[in-house]
Amino acid sequence: QVQLVESGGGLVQPGGSLRLSCAASGTIFSIYAMGWYRQAPGKQRELVAGITSDGRTNYADSVKGRFTISRDNAKKTVYMQMNSLKPEDTGVYYCNGNLVGTTRTYDYWGQGTQVTVSS
């Protein structure tokens, strides 16, 4: 059974920082592409940042230069450092693990962690 557990969310003032973590269990973490998604109230879930199994990263335009995704395969954990936070960054942040296999795609989600940016 694959599990992804997020942590690190909370309430922060505009301009502040948070570091999200997502710990994986029950799988060969290093071969999965990992991503952080967020869902704001009344909006669709969107990709914020992704990192491939070999460390290539991509970011939504809205967070480029402010957020950094990284992974530690030995700890089976993916991180996202969020700096210069804005109120529009508010939402539930979800960790995703994805692997395209030969006969099926493996796709797993965490339970989400709330990030609120407000003064």
C-alpha cells in the first residue's frame, strides 16, 4: 500500500515562507515523478511544481522564482520551499506521485495540507 503524507502547512503572513514535506512509504520512491498541486476554494486543482525521477523540475508561472521543489530519495521525501508567499497562494496543497509503467499508470495522492496566507 503506497502512502503519501504531507506536512508543513499553516498560517503565514504575506511575504513569509513555509516548507512543505511529503513522505512516501510502500514503494520504490526514487522511480516516481513527484509533484505538488494546490486547490483554492472554488477552483480546480492545479499543478504548482513537479520533479522527475532524475531531478528535472518544472513550475507554474505564478510561483517561478518563489517556490523550489526538491527530493531526497534516501528519505523518500519530496519538499517544496515556498518564499515570498502571497494571499493567492492560499489553498490545500496535495502531494502526488506518478509512474508510467508498461501496462498501467501508478498515481497516488496525499491527504493534503492547508496553506493560508493572510495578514
